[in-house]
Amino acid sequence: MTALLSLTPDAAAAFARAALEAVGASPAMAEALAAATVRAEERGRASVGFAHLTDYVESLKAARIIGTAEPVISFPAPALIEVDVAGGIAQLGFDRAFRELSQRAKDLGAASLALRGSFTTGELGDYALRLAETGLVALAATNGPPLMSPPGVARAVYCTNPIAFAAPGAQGPALLVDQASSATAFVNIREAAARGEAIPAGWAVDGDGAPTQDATAALGGHLLPFGGARGANIALIVEILAAGLTGANWSLDAPSFVDGARSPGVGLFVLAIAPRGAATDLAGRLTQQMERLAGLGVHIPGQAKLARQAPPERLRLRAEVLGRIAALAGIAAPS
């Protein structure tokens, strides 16, 4: 049985900040990443919460993340914000540009953010959800090092290339969709391998390109897209948004986020749209539509419900994960 620790969100964030600063993150970087990590846990996204924080701690130690990197923000056009995080993290770059992005979208009707030079982006839905909380419709896309091969292709050419979409409701966000272009997220394969568990058919191939349900063999192979070629098409669209429009590395050119001493240098694209004209009452209409669809038995993505819930008073976190982070950072683990 997995041992769990119960921590308040504040205590969990304080631990994360201490661990990150201990391995070279600036206070601003540590604050941005700790807050994003806790938000992921609050929404039940443990795979991109503290479990993924281990990757950041390890990468700070290995210089895959430059802990002192400061985002450089520019405005090439009134409705475009460019951010170069220069080997740092997307979370800090987005935090620095968030207010300007939100305000420009409301002033102009729409605005976009093109961020490059980043490690992984963590929970992609967080970027879209934060904008929906201000009344905006938001679309976010990101890429990463190659992990996924389209059907019939012998090598990985895309990352899991997720896409996220959020829209406002009458009482907070009415919808949050956050999904990968791959049949599953890489972290799910890695966690299954760590537990010695099999994975479902259709998730991955092994190093020889043969379908496998062995999670360890899958780590030596590639993930597969959901829906075959259609999922690969989505991955390509995401790649163009996240790398093409931002100037970031294409997935094929991105160094690993778990090995070496170079940043993946990948991108994040965010589009924020202000409901105007006939869409002025979008929040109210969307809330009613979600309720109507749910009443008809239509599956509404689970994140839609989580987006509207109040954050829990305490988080139940895996003791082994917190212990690993503490050991990497050379600090005491919570108890």
C-alpha cells in the first residue's frame, strides 16, 4: 500500500520552494513552479504535480534548467506577446506575462502568447484555466522532446503534444479540457514501469517497433497517438502552434528532459479570446449547455468538474515522492 502524507497546500508549496531553491532555482522561479505544482495536486493531477516536480529538481541539478534564467518579454504586435524563458521554465514566463495577456485580450478581443526556450510546461490545463477564471476563452498548446511515433514511423517525431481548452461559466470556469495527442501521457508509462504494472494495448511500442503492454519495454520504445493517424494530425497541429509560431525547438530537435545538460528549449502557445458581440453572454449560456449535455448522459471531461470545485484543505501526497525530492535537494522531507 502506498504511504500518503497529509499536508496543507501552504505546507506543500513551502516544501516545494525549499527543494527548488536548494538546487539552484531563483526565488521567483521556485515560487512560480511550487504554486503550479500545488494547483495540479489540488485538481487531482498528481502525475503533473509532485511526481513531475522530481524532473524539475533533477534537471536543475543537471543544468537542463537554468535556475537563474529571467524571462525576456517583447511585444512584436499589439495582440502578440513573445516570451523567451532562456532555458528556464514556462511557468515563470507565463506568470510574468499573464496580466498583460489577459488585459490585451479584453482590450483587443483576442491576444496570444508565444513562449520559447523552456523545459516542460507541466500541467498545460493550468494556463488555460487561469485565463478562463478571468472570463476569457483560452487555448494552449505545447511540445517537448520526441516521445511519440505516428503509425508506421520507426522513430519518435513528436512529443505527447498536449492541447488544453478552457471556457468561462456563470460561476467560474465551465469547462477545462486537457489531453495529450498520444494515447496516454509519458508519466503514466513511467509510473506503470516503476510499479511493475502492464499497460493497455495501443499505448506504446517497444524499441523494435512492436506493440507492447510491458511498461519497461515501452520506455525503450515510443508512445502511440490516440486514434492512429488522426491523433498524429492533432500532434502536428500542436507542433506548428507550439514550436512553429513561437520559434522554439521542433520536437525532433529538442534535447531530452531527463538526460544530458541542455534544455529541451520547447514552446508554449496560448490564445486568449474575449467573448464579444453575440458571445457576450457566453458564460451563462455555456453553463446551461454543460448542464443540459450532462443531463442527457453526455460525458463532460472530468476536469470541468474539478475546475469549479473549491481547493481541498489538505493534500494527500505520496511519501515516497516527497522523500525522493527531499533526498535530491538535500533537505528534510515533510512528516
